[in-house]
Amino acid sequence: MKQNILHVGLDVDDTQYHGSAFNKDTGEIIDFKCRPTLKGLLNQLDRMARHFPGCAIRLCYEASYVGYCLQRDLAFHGVHCDVVAPSSIPSPRGKAVKTDCIDAGYLVQFYDNDLLTIMQPRMRSRNRIGIYSVRARSCCNSERSCANIYKRCYVATACITKPRPAISRTGQRITTAGRHAPSKVHQAASR
């Protein structure tokens, strides 16, 4: 017996998530919007599951700044989610109007007809580095501050900590053997 599938296309945005659900067997299309949080989206998907009992939900969204975090969160809650490559979404000819709701409708139609390229998630730690580096670049004003923020985010997310040398009260660097080595401050002063 063929399982009834409810395809959901989601347009991800900072202010709201716009979604469109399509059931091929009944021909019903339901548009919805919710807050851009996991809880808000899960509530909407729960409503869809109650409206279409016995349907398996398959959700997709266009790859964006969100990365694979939303996909992982939904998979943790038992929702099948695919991330779609933006370059694989066909653009309909003659349609000049572009809104989030219309985009979600087109996305669900293309997803239902298998016209989209599904992206595979990368390793988790590399993805986090990418998200933090994008955020770091977006909040920078100058090149110097951008480089510093990017380095801090990279070090924090990759768990790479550069060991700092231990400095004694006298300003001398302590080596691993426990002996005192002259610090850069003392070397500069002695010259």
C-alpha cells in the first residue's frame, strides 16, 4: 500500500517562516506562516498532521544562512527535512511578482515533482564554523575587526585553543620545564 505523503515547502526568513503544504492525493494546498522558531514551526506541522491524518510529512527549504541547523533540529523531532540547492529551483517565466508565500508554493510544487536537487549536510563542526564566520563577516565594519572576529569565532567553534604561555609575576614566561624564559617585554627592554 502506497503511503500518503504531505509535501511542505518552507521559505525561511528572519521575521517569519512561510510554508505551503500540498497533498497530492486530495489536491489540497494549505498556506501557513509562523514565527521563525523551531517551536512555532513544529506547532504548524502538528496542525498539518492533524488536518491530514495518516500522512507522512516531508519538508524542504532553500539553503540559506540557516544552514543545516533547522534540518538537524527537525530530524531530532522526527520530521523528514531536505535542504534544496537554490540554483536547482526553476524560475517560472512571466512571473514578476515574488513574495515569500508564492516562493513557498512553487517550492512545494517542484519538491513534489522531484525537480529539485537535495543538498547533503556536511560534518557538524565544519557547518558551525561556516555559520559563525558568516555572522562574523556580516557584523564587521572594518577589515581588521572582521579578521579578529572571524578568528575568535573560528577558534571558539572548532575548539582550537591556542595555548598561552604562563607568565610569572615578574613578567617572565614560564616554559614547560618550569624554568623562566625571558618574555618579549624584557627582550625589547634589554635592547
